Amino acid sequence: MARYLVKIIGLSAQAMGRAFVKTVRQEIEAFHEAARLHQAHNKCADDDAADEKVKGMTLTEARLILNIKDLGDQEQIKANYKHLFQANEKPSGGTFYLQSKVYRAKERIDQELTKLQDTFPRAAAPETETEAGKMPGPGPGPESRSD
């Protein structure tokens, strides 16, 4: 009888030992995963901090709003701006807030392009837009609009 009791205690100890080792391994894996996520979050925060905010909007946010991948594609920028601005007009069921976000995103991208152009001027002067060729905009800006 004592022999069986010793066997039961031994098998129970082995099972508890295995469970303990498995739990410790899971905790170590969870710790490593949390450290990896923390490191990735800090990297994103550093990237966002490097992306200077202008009028409360980063260049990354502006590119996401206008769905722009390449800042050099002026036609894509204009087309996306025009479409989003018109889609968010009140008669179309849009809101002034969304329209303002689209306007600010375009303004932020234009500001970045101007800064890049000042930093890296091209040998040949780029085509200049005439007043007739400019995109229709909200006028002086969303803050001057009254609803």
C-alpha cells in the first residue's frame, strides 16, 4: 500500500512539475512578445515625432487622408483632393469637419512639397499653375466658412 502511495505522489509531482515548466515557458514567451510590441510602439512613436506636426497634422496623417503614396504624383493628389472635397460637401451628405480635414491634408502636403522644392531646387523650373488651372477649393479656408 505504501508503495502505491509513493508512486501516486511521484506521478503527481511529475505532472505538477511539467505544468509548472509549461507555465513558466508561456510567461517568458509573453514577456518577450510584450517587449517586442513595446519596442515596435516606441519606434512608431519616434517616427511620428520626427514627422513634424503642422497645424495639428503630420505628413503621414495627411497622406493617409488623401490616400497618397507618392508625393511626386501631383495629378493623383489633385484628383483625390477634388473627389474627397466634393464628396464631403453638405449637399452630398458630408460634414464640414471631414471637409476641413481633407482641406488641411492638402494644405499640409502642399506645404511639404514647397519645403522640399526650396530644399532641393530643380535645374529646370517646373510648370507653374495658372489661376484658371488651379483646383477648386473652399476659398480662404474652412475656418472662414459659417454654417
